[in-house]
Amino acid sequence: MSPFFDQMIRRFSKLRIIASTKMKFALVAMVALAVAGGAVTMTACIATGRSASGARLEAMKVSPNWRDGKFANPLPSEYPSFSRALGKWLRGTDNTVPESPFPIVKRAASDFDVAPASGLRVTWLGHSTFLIEIDGKRVLVDPVLSERPSPFTWAGPTRFHEIPLSIDELPEIDVVVISHDHYDHLDHRTVQALGERVPLYIVPLGVGAHLEYWGVQAERIVERDWWGEVKLGDLTFTATPARHFSGRSLVMAGQSETLWSGWVIAGREHRIYYSGDTGMLPAFTAIAERLGPFDAVLIETGAYDQLWPDLHIGPEQAIEARVELGSGLFIPVHWGTFNLANHAWTEPVERAIVAAEKAGVPIAVPRPGESIEPASPPKLTRWWPSVPWKTAEQEPIVSGGIEQSQPMDLEPNGGAR
């Protein structure tokens, strides 16, 4: 026992409080809890990142998407009230998590020693994390290689499946691309574990402030506004419009202080589109006209709800977006890994398959860890279990404001390094 505690106990004794062993234990426990609470708070503070300032903030302010001190969607987007969203979440629904393990493909760095024969290979690592091998380069997208998409190691949604490719087993990576700063797309533990192994991060405006706070040097970060480009050898990365929001605060402060985007990755021979998180918006035709045609499109398909149809596109509108994009094998992402919404965990892909068949859109559904070459996609195989799910007719997800909007044709603003 420390002198401090003994002194405190003596003072309590003078107040006729018995300085018993139980009391000493209680004092130690209280201090231990305080220390633990401080450690948790410190961990959370690190995870939340840092707001932009200085030259970075000035570059953000000249964006056409910056309004009244934050970024805004070109289309008005409805955000659900916290109380309604919490109430629905607490009521819950069935089949939101798997009852038993399902098959994944466990990968090692040696699996990627031989380049894809076609020049383009996509390996889905779960949720919105995937490794793209394109025209001689390796691109890691939205890497979340932790157990939880959360600021904490002890709270938050847990994975449905093992991580198919660990950080230790990653092959050499040329660049990491980030779509936005939500925890299920930007994971501070993964960034810190990658350390110096990533030569370049390509991110939307403002996200670089988080990366620098976590130890990534400024010279390894490039930030772009919508339509802004980054050249890396023969690859061109173009940030594309999306309809979403951003923020990492635990108390909902500082919402949308960083930009969100999709990305087109174009090489000498191949092009791929990734939506990031988005609601439906009239930009897909413009993306196709400027940056297509595409070999594959990876569009978020899960974590939707009628409370936030403007912010997550849902399966049917995801297929509609692919139709407007005009080309590319449809590969659903943002599903099958974390419980982030009140729908059956298999529902996004079941509904996407139905919509794709109706629209005549080619679709491939890889297992976590499975690699696909869009030039020769595998036959569709249902590797997930059959569980009850709601159809589009039972629970439609329809983003608002599309009929009144004009096609988006923003001039490139670029952004700053």
C-alpha cells in the first residue's frame, strides 16, 4: 500500500471511519478503475484521429463541396435521428449474424507471387477491404484488418469470419486507397501496424490529418477532391462523387469535416470502379462517360435501412448504379463481415443477385479471401447458408431527391498533397 493511501486511511479514521482491509481494497479498486478508464479514454482519443488545420484546412475550404464549415452532399440527404436509429437497433431483427462459421479462403503472401494472367485480379478480404492487382501494381483498398471496426478492442461489432490475409502475410503493397474516415473503412490499428510498409496513401480531402496523427509522414499522403487525379506510374486514381458523410467522434461532434468519395483506378489495360459508401446519386453516368469503361465495379451492397436510404444505396439501387455505369463485373462489398444494420446478414447478396438477374448484370460473389479475375469470373456459387430475408418489395431502399436532381458534371477541383 502506498503512503498516499495510508495517509488517506488515517484521515478517514479521524472521521471515525474504520480503516479496514476492505476499505483499503476499495480504494485500490477505485484507483485501478480510474487508471483503466484513463487508458480507455486515451485509446479512444487516438482512434478518433485529428481534425485538419493549416494548409490542409485551407485546401478543403476551396472545395465546391465545402459549405458552412464542413463538407456537404450536392443532393439534400436525410439523416435519421439518433433516438429512432437507436430504438430500431435495440428492437433488433433475426439472422443478423451467422449461426456457425462459413467457408473462407485463407491466404498468404506467396499466393500473390505470380501476377494475374489477365492483368487484373480482385481479392475480397471482407467488408470493403480488398486487394487489387492491376497492370503490375498492388492496391490495398479500405484496409480494416482488425477484429472490430471500432475505437475499442473490447466493444463494437466483431467479425463473422477470420481475417483471410493478415498484415504479416500481406504481399508488397504499392498504395493504399481510402474512401472515407468511418471506422469500418479507416482503421487506426491497421494503419499503425502497416507502419512504413505503405509508400503512399491516397485519400479524400482532410483524411490525411488522421493518418499524420497516427504516424504516417506527410510526404506519403495525397489528398484529392472529387474528380481530382493522382498518377502512380501507369496508374491513375480519380476520386469520384459519393453521397454519404464522415466523422469519427464518439460524441457525434465534427461530422463531415473530411470528404468521402469513390475511386476509379485505371491502368494501361484495365479499369475498376469502387463506390465507397454512398446513397443513390446522379453521378454514375458522368463517371462512366469520363472514366469508363470498367472491367469490374465494386459497390457497397449491405448495411442499409429505410431510416437512412440517402446514405447507403441498398442492393437494388447498387445494381441500378451498375447499369448507369454501363460496364463491369458487379462484385458486392460492404456485407458479410460485420453486423452494422438490422437486416439478415445474407440479405444484401440475395437481393443483389435477384436484381442483377432482372437487369442482366453479370455478378460474382467471392468468399472472403477469394480472388477473382473479371476476365474469367467463376460461376456463381452460394457459399453462404440459406436464412430468411426480406425482399425489395417487403423493405424497399430508395434514396430521395434523385428525380429532382440534375446530372452531376462538376469540374475537377483536384485538392492538395
